[in-house]
Amino acid sequence: MTLDGPVALLLAAGAGTRLGRGPKALLPTRGTTLVEHVARALLDGGCCEVVVVTGAGAEHVGAATARIPGARAQENPSWREGMGSSLRTGLAAIGPGRDVLVAPVDRPGLHAEVVARVLAAHRRGEITAAAHRDPSGTLRRGHPVLFDAAWTAAAAEAAHEDVGARDLLRAQQGIVQLVDCTDLEDGADLDLPEQLWRLDEEA
């Protein structure tokens, strides 16, 4: 963990409805919970702090977060409105003037090397995102996404429903730098029961 890195914003408020096993943040993986695993990856990769936005199961997710030095929970009472409200809640908790690395909790493959690569590639005033090549070889933007401090207010303003900052990223493609992380992991989310094997996959 560094003292001068960006703040990580970990979106962990969802109920995991499609997966059917309760909040994804509390899923067991590698001897811990998914929220703890991802928070550690963000800290080990160079973030100075992790703000975990909670919602469904807030008490239990908050308790898991408290086990990680350098991580703190911020409850979003409007989490049912979608990812947009959680992004706004987290950015408000962090405040202006900080670079913010945003990641969803449902990324069991995320590890410190991915985070470190994104941070190392970042250029002042821009937005930097991990990306992965699809079967056709096309590089696709994924997570985590590093918002320079100059863009966090715009990200909060653009967030709505379950969209997050997607509209902003599309509108500002010229300053969004994609960092190829295909050699480190595949960038897949955990959404459906048939993907539960990812919880036991080696990071």
C-alpha cells in the first residue's frame, strides 16, 4: 500500500439476484470473502485506501470490510436504484481532488498486477481503464477504471440507474486510455451460477 496513490472505490452494494446466493460481496473465495479479496488486490496494487460502497447486506459487508486495514465502508441507502447511485455515493464520500480507481466487487480474477499496470499507465488529466481482448482480438474496455481528479465530478454527474459512468466514457473516448491486461486475467464478471467456478480460480 502507498501513501500517495489513488483512492479505490469498490462497488459492492448489489443483492446478487441473478446469481441467487445473496450479496456477491460475501461469496467465499480463497479462504476469505469476495469483498476482502478484491479490496486487498486494490491496496496491494497501489491504492492508498479503499472505500467500499455497501447496500444489500450492508452490516455483514461492512464487517468484512472492517477486517481489511486501509478499507472503510460507506452505505448507500439508495442502492436499489442501481450502480449509478452507488458510484455517486462513493465519489461523494471520497470528495473532490483525488484520483479514483473504480472497480465492481464481482471480479474474482482481479489481482494486484492488474491494478498496478493501470496505475502505472495513467496520464495526468485522462481516464485509464483495464482492457481485455475478445476472441476476435478486439480490445474491450473493462475494469478497473481510473478517473483522474479532473473527471470525478463529471463521472458522478453522468451516473444514473445501472449505467455508472459508461456514458461519460463513451463521450470522452479521446482521453480514455485502454491498458491491455489480457495476459494477466480475462476481465470477466461473476453474474450467473455457471460462473461460480471463478471463485476457486487461482488469482
